[in-house]
Amino acid sequence: MAVNSPDTIVAVASPAGRGAVAMVRVSGAEVPRIAREILGFMPLPRHARLANFLDPEGNCLDQGLALYFPAPASFTGEHVLELQGHGGPLVTDLVLRRVLELRCRMARPGEFSERAFCNGKMDIAQAEAVADLIDAGSVAAAKAAVRSMRGEFSARIAELQAQLTELRAYVEAAIDFPDEEVDFLSSAAIGARLDQVFGGFDSIIA
């Protein structure tokens, strides 16, 4: 269920320090207004455009790419603006401060993913996989995190849940109708289904 957050948030979405490129990400209802004020125009949805990032007097703070993702087709499910500029700490801080001046607040750690979860863009396993992918220390760990982030883990859990629910109904039917001629609980089908469920759990653990 979508959650309408009362405020618009901003954070630097690239690693701290000096680099070629830095990204400032903004999410919330005020993004269209902020985009017009800092860029001087409203970017087309999902089109990267070279733009000047402007101060209150219209002077250029930096130049880079601006991308706008309208709700709900964004990472958070809200309006999102990404400003990709040069990666110097000073210029990145200037752009960040400019966005904060436009009635925006700093995002809490993980708040973009939190909003994505609250707005139904990902489940809790996918949200945790984002952090796992960032912290991955091996190729295998990164691949596992990507699969989970894309929903593979959640889909397999849902499949196991459905199998267990079906087994429970099967067992309850056998308890509710004990006088039937067929012994449901001794049926080979029960053993086969249990083996399938156990195999599914083993696969997930592996």
C-alpha cells in the first residue's frame, strides 16, 4: 500500500570522497518544483539531459546530467530527481545545500529503500538485498544479492509457502475425515511432497 510521505528527502547517493562523478538524489512530492528551481526547467521523464545546476541567483554551481522519474515509476515509488555532477566534495556539497534550501531535508540512512518498501516497490527481502549487494565481498555474494534484489528469493519463499499450505490442508482433511477408506497420511504422495519442500529449503540455504 502506497505511503504518501509528508516531506521530500535528499542525499548524496555516491561514495564519499573525490571522484569523477557524484550523484545527488531527491525523492518526494516536491521534486517537480525543486527541479524547476535548480535546473530552470522540467526534465522529460526518464531522459538524461545536460543541465546547469543553479544557485538562487541563477548562477551555475555545476553542470551535469539531470534525470527525472515521475511517481510511481521510480525506485521509491515517489517523484525522484537525480543530479549527476562532478565528483569533487566541495561542488557536491554546494549542490546538496542548494537542494536543502528548497524546503527539503536530509534522508536518514536507508530511507530511500524504506520508502520503496512502504510504497510496494520491493519487499523486505529485496530491501535487505540492496544493502547486501553494496557490502558484498565476493562475486558469489554479489550474484546472490542481485538474485534476491530482483525478487528470486521472495518468489521461491512464496512457492514454498504455497506448498506448505497445500500440505497442511491435505493433513487437516485426513484428520477431519478419519473414517475414509483411503489413509491419506500414509499415501506416497505425502512423502513426495515433503521431499519436494525439503529440497526447496536445501536449495535456498545453499
